[in-house]
Amino acid sequence: MPLYEYKCDKCGTAFEELVAAEKKDDKLACPNCGSTETKRQFSSFAIGGSKQSGSLPSCATSSCSTGTCPYV
Ligand SMILES: [Zn+2]
């Protein structure tokens, strides 16, 4: 069974769970707060890795020279 990573929307706890492929989209209860508002996280290597330019969002203005202004 594949190991999936989930994150709780309520308390932010990230946890991993062995889940059968056909059940991977089921709601799992958070081990910390018990909330079922959890989301499956996509593995970083599955998204296409090289786009790791930090946590700054892309700048929306074309006149910006850095392209990564935190405030736009
Ligand atoms: Zn939680």
C-alpha cells in the first residue's frame, strides 16, 4: 500500500497514512484533533520538483524586476 501524506485543515497537523489506492481520497481523521477536514498532500517529487523558489508568491506586476515581490 502506498504511503500518502495528509494535512489537517483545522490544526495544521501533517501526518502520513498507509492507504489503499482506491481509498486515497477518503477523508481521514486527524490524529491530533480528530477533525476529518484533512487533505491529501501531493508528494513533492510528483509535482515536478525543480520549481522550488522559496515561499514567495510570483509577482503579478510585469514591471517588477525580481518577479517575487511578497506584496503586490
Ligand atoms: Zn487536526
